[in-house]
Amino acid sequence: MFLALWKIRVSSNVSSSLLCKLIGLCLLSFVAEVGFAQQEQPSDTMRSAPTELEPEEDEIVTDRDSFTPSAQTVSKGRTILEASYSFIDNRAGYETHSFPEILWRYGLNEKWELRLGWNYEIGAENSIVSGNGTIAEFGSESEVEQASRLLFGVKRSLTRQEGILPHSAIIIQGSTPTSGENNFTSLAIVPVTGWRFQNGWTWDSALRFSTSGGDGDTFNLWDPSTVLKFPLGERFQGHVEYFGIRTQGREVETSQHFVSPGLHYLVSRDFEVGWRSGWGLNDSSPNFFFNFGLGKRF
């Protein structure tokens, strides 16, 4: 899937109307699935006994605890609220502060979730490490700028893990400015796959495609990422992650690469707190970043 998506040459001039059409198509697909499921639903006398939850579904799983989102969706009728703060030490210019990186996720059914978020940034460069994926301009500035953006979209579960078949999902979301000089509405498509192993370790990978723009230039971004998560006792979980950002069609092409460890604590099965940090691996990347956040399931 990732290789096929990489070969797609999508125009960077994706309009907001196209974004609305894509999200509208997803919603129509959801309605059609719900209608089909209701027609196929067996009577009470024919229904089998409910199955137990899979181990990974018995506790909160957020998208914010790593750059790579989870391959899971929110369970039907439940809500996950995520928020975090990011500090980025840029190599040139002022540092960047990004908050509250808030993301509201609601499970429409066992396959679909709605996503709505908002974020504010101040600094010399846009946040490219935030857990909610609000990526806009790409490149450093010589002065401090302020901007905020609204995020909206859907996430759909594609497959459940069975043998070597991974758990997979796809995120389709838009991001539009609510303040600041930039008025570019971006589109992001994020396929993600993952495996959970018997020892409790989880390996997730994603390839984020998004449109971007700034200073009269429009281009695409490709963001590969992979994260290995492992339990540290009953309530702690650590992770090690790689992610990168590469431009396509920009006047001056550039790329950034990061390595990032993290530690997360499960306060309860419905409440998580954690931090992650990282270092840039090349000269065009920020020196260092730090992110602290939380997630609550209702």
C-alpha cells in the first residue's frame, strides 16, 4: 500500500472543495455501510454471544503519543480527547511553542471515527512534530510568527490483525488556518499498519502524504515513520521511533529526519500521560524537540 501511494503524483494545488468532496465521500461510504449492516443484522434469537475485547482494546490507545498514529480506531459510541504541548529548538531563528494540540475523536461504529482538532503555534517555524498532524508551512523564518489551525477529518479501520495480516487504518483529514498570515488549507492522507505481539510489544508504521504551502509556493510533503512500543511493567510503556519529512515540488527541496524515544504512563485504563523527545539527524532538522501530553477516554 505504501509503495503504491508513494508513486502517486498528486498535484499540490489541492483545493478546499476537493477536500470537502473527499470527506463527503467518506461519510457517504459510512452511511452505506451502516445501512448494509442493519439489513444484515440477525434477529435477537440468532445472535451469538458477545466476544471478549482484544487486549489492546481494553485500554486507551491515543494517536498523540508518537508521530506515527495508532492503527486502531475509537470503539463505537466512545470518545477520546487528546492534548499536548511541544517545544522545538530550531537550528536557526527562534524556538517554536505548539499547544494545546487538542484532538477529539469519536467512534461512529467499529470501523469509523470522526476527528476534530485545533492548535496554536508561535515561533520561527511550524511545528512538524505535533501528535495531531497539523502541518502547514515547511521552512524557517527570520522572525516570530503566530498561527492557529483547525483540523477535521475521519479515520477508518481497514483490517484486523490475523496471523501475518496487520491491523491497518487510513486517516483522511484537512487542516485550515483560523489565524495567521497563511491561508492555505491542506489535505493529509495517512495509511497506517501495525502488529501487536504476544509479549505486548507493538510495531506501527505510516506514510503520511499532505499538501502544504507558504510564501506563494505550494508543494507536497511525504512523511514516513515507524515506531516500536514495549511495556515496562504493568502501567509504563516505552517507545523508540523514526520519522522523516520530505518535500515534493517545492522550489527548494528539503528533508528532515528524527529519532525519538518516549515514555508513557497509564493512570487508568481510560487515562494516559506521557512525554516524547527527539533529535534532528541532519542539518535542516531542528536540534531537539520535547512533547508532553495526555489522553482521556470517555
